[in-house]
Amino acid sequence: MGAVINQAPNINASVGANSNFGRNIDYNTNTYTNVSMFDNNYRLSASLPVFSGFSYLNTTRYHNIMRKMGYERKQEMEDNISLQTMAAFYDVIYQQAMVNLAQEQLKESEENLKKMQQMEILGMRGRADLAEVEAKKAGDQYNLVRQQNMLRTMTLRLKEIMFLPVEETLEIDANTPEMLVMQKSPNDVFSIYERAKENLPAARALDLQLQGAKTDYAANKGTLFPSLSFSAGLHTGYSSTRVDNQGQKVPFEDQFRNNIGQNIGLSLSIPLFNNNILGTRVRISRQNYRIAQVSYNEETRKLQNEIQQAVLDMEGAAEEFLQAQQREKSNNLAYQVNQRKYEEGLLSIIELYTSANQLLMAKAEKVRTHLTYVVKKRLLDYYRTGTVIIED
């Protein structure tokens, strides 16, 4: 706003009053006199910059660019909070899945303990096997408590990011959704990068920062050129010694009206020496422009690398999920077979628990790769559209 005002006409009004004693000029005869006199004057003047090396124009552009950049930075901060919220949300989803798996494991251990107690009574299993099952149940109880505590921590972190009071209940649909259809369509990093430069507030702010530094440099260079301004004025005055042809004092109203004069003019100002202030400003703004260029190149390269990494992570998570699905099926089938073998006395309790742990790890890995794929896909969608979408 200030830069726009600087280009507006400069209008001034002034009033002066003087009481003169001793030797003065008589306005009637234009000769010296010793008569005391009183006079005052009124002036209205205006000036308008015509040319200033485009300094005012570039300064106006610079402030407009900075205003737009401020809006983009604000939007960038909001998007960062949204991305953090998304990550924390899926952390809660993952941790809830771990709690569910721990509950399933504990429930199965409790059922195995009941079976083992009956088998011990019937003499089919010894005390050592019963103690092993009891230890397994205790371990599963500990794991459940541990996973529940981690879930509370993740939920608290989500509340903190969402600026929610700690005591407020946060209802989350923590059921892990079905796996999204794996799309094998190619993810062109360059095309995503080009769209990200258009849609991401951070990328737009970076571009505006470079434009601003360039415009500021041009504005400061403009101050080294000569400046041309147009001026116009209107003035009048009154004197206590002014008399007419009959020697009568001319009234104030008549003098005010009859003494009105006008003037116009052009002024050319050439900067020659000003303690090197202007030169210093030009050098500083030029250096800032160079820094902005380096920063722009570095940040855009960083953005392209982030997109490349997100594509690799998403595609890798998709492949890992497919493998985790197969691993879960195989381990589930192996566990069922080992369960029957154990009941027939063909397998030790240690081997059975090893098979159970492998199945648990396979299920956990399936959940992890699933949610990793979802998060990376949402991130790529953000790069494409500039909008954070947590759920469809």
C-alpha cells in the first residue's frame, strides 16, 4: 500500500505570517522604508513523479509479490499441519491394528491354556508344557498392555497436532480398510513435479520469493537513474502596507483575490553522491537475488527428490503388501497344520509358538505395508492436486 501511495501526487498547503520591523521593502514603490509591516502568504502546491527509473513501479510489484507470498506461506503451514495430522491418524490406525492382533493372540493363548490344563489332567501333557503355555499367556498379556499404552500415546499425539484438549474424547474409526486396488499405471515423476510446482503452496511461495528478490533488485537499481517530476502551485498573499491609487489600504479580501498566482515546472534530479547509500542497497539486493536463485534451485531439486522417493516408497509398499498377503496365507496354513500336529503329540509347544509368532508377524507386516501404501499414495495425491485427503 505504501508503494502505491508513493506514486500518487504529493499535495501540500502552507500558510505563513511575518511581522517586519526596521528597514524593509515597500511593496507599493519597491523601495526601502522604515515603516513596520505585517504580511502573510498562502500556498498550495502539488508534485507528481514522472520517471524514477521504474523504481516506484517495481517497489509496488515487490510489495504485491510479498503479500501473495505471505498468503502462500500461510497455506503451506496449514498444509503441513494437515500432512502431520494424516501421518498421526494412520499411526493411530496402525497401532489399533496392533492392539487387535495382541488381543487375538491373548485370546488364543487363553484357549490353549484351557486345553493344556485338561490335557494335563488326562495325563496327555506334562507340567512343563503347562508352564510354557502359562508363560506364553503372560507374555501375550504384557504385549497387549504395551500395545495399548502405545495406542494411547499415538492418540495423544494426534490430539496435540489437531489442537484438541487432552480430556476430550476422540472417536476414530480404527478399523483397517480393505486394501486399495494396486494401480500399476506409471507414476511419471516429472509430470507430478510440474503439477506440484503449480499446486503446492510451498512451491508457489518459492517462485514468488525469487520474483520478489528480482523485483527488489530492479527497484534499487532504478534509484541510480535520474528522476523527473512535474510540479504545479497556486499562491497568494496579504500585506499591511499595500495601498491603492488613492492611498487607501487595500482590504484583505481584495488582496487575497488579486494576488493569486500560478506556477508549473519540471524538475530533473541526478544522483551524484549520497554517501554510497544507493550503491550499497543495490549490491545488497543483487546478492539477495543471487541467494534466492540458489535457494530456488536447491528447493526445487529437493522437491523433485521427495516426489521420486514417494513414488518409490508407494510402489515398494505395494510389492511388499502382495508378498505379505502370500506370507500371511502360508503362515496361517502352516499354523493350522502345526496346531493339529501339536494336539496329536507330533509337535513341541516351542515349535507351535514359533509358528504362531511367524503368523503374528506376517499379519503385522501386512497392516504396515498396507498403511504405508495408503500414506504414500495420499502424499502423491497432494503433490498432484495441492489438497490433503485423508480418506476418500
